[in-house]
Amino acid sequence: MRITKEAKKKTAQKILRAAEKLFTSVGYKDTTTRQIAEQAGIATGTLFNYFPSKETLAMSLLAEEISQGREDYFRRRSDDEDFSEDLFLLISSEIRRLKPYRKFVGPVLESTMSLFSKETSCPAGDSTRAEHLQAVRDIIHNHGYSKIPDYISTSLYWSLYLGILAFWSTDESRNQEETLALMDYSINVFTQTISNPTL
């Protein structure tokens, strides 16, 4: 019997919601793919037809939230922001959406959006990185900071961005105030670098 696209989409969502429930109640590290399959009411082998690993499944959850955060950013921006404010708004909008998953953001991003490879084995990680970096390129272009090659600006930015997320995922300061300070500093460094390519 042939499975329709709609049925596949429903099954994928059922798996994602089961994983979300277990990751937040049991913990990401202690949740197994067998438990996720049982929670979703499917065979473990069926789960692997949709998500080849726990990491790619978790990244798909994070990708949903990052995408929603980017939509929040587009709704909130007023076109009056300066360059630093625009970048801060993008990053903070995504972080706000990721907050329920903060405990497992680090290990998931480390394995699915690594600095050490341009492509991963996780389509959700690849597309999330591509879409986020396109938003950043648009911000750079819109504010007239296009003096240095794209590969330099995006590589520098991506290093700072993943560093911010890594720090935030374990930041125990009140309201993650230290993360906000790191974001301010990192964005200022990035702004100064791309606005003065002779540095």
C-alpha cells in the first residue's frame, strides 16, 4: 500500500512531537530512539525511515524553532535598526524560540552544524545554516557592508554565532545576562571588522 505525502508528513510530526516530549521530560542524552518510536506508536525501523539518527531528529526540532525565530525577526524589525541592532534582533529572536530546548542545543548543533565541515549528514542542519546565513547576507547588504568577500564575512559570522549559542546553552547567569553581553561584544567586533576591511 502506497503512503501519501500527507500521511508521511503526519507521521514525521508525530515522531517530532514524541521526541520533543521525551527530550524535555527524560532528557536528550537519556532518550533513546526506541523510546521515541514507542511514544510515537511506530516501529523503531519506521522512525529511521524518517530520521536517520537521534541527532538529525533533534536538529529537525531545533530547525523548526530557528525558522519560527527568523519569522519573528522579520515581523519585529522596523527598518530603522542600525546594523548591530538588526543582527542582535535576528539572533535574539532565534534564541528566544530555542529556550525550551536549551539543555540539548549544544550537543545537537555540535554534531549537525559543525564549523569543521561545509556539509553535514543532516539536511535540517544544512538548510538551517543556509537560511540563517542568507538572512545575515541580506542584513549585510541592506546596511551597505559589502566591502569584504562573502566567504570571509559569513565564515567569521558563523564562528561568532555558534560560539554565542554554545555559551548561551550553558549560561547560568540571571536571565542569561552574560550571553547578552557576549552578543553585544561579538556583534560589535563583527561590525568593526566588516566595516573596515583593511584591519
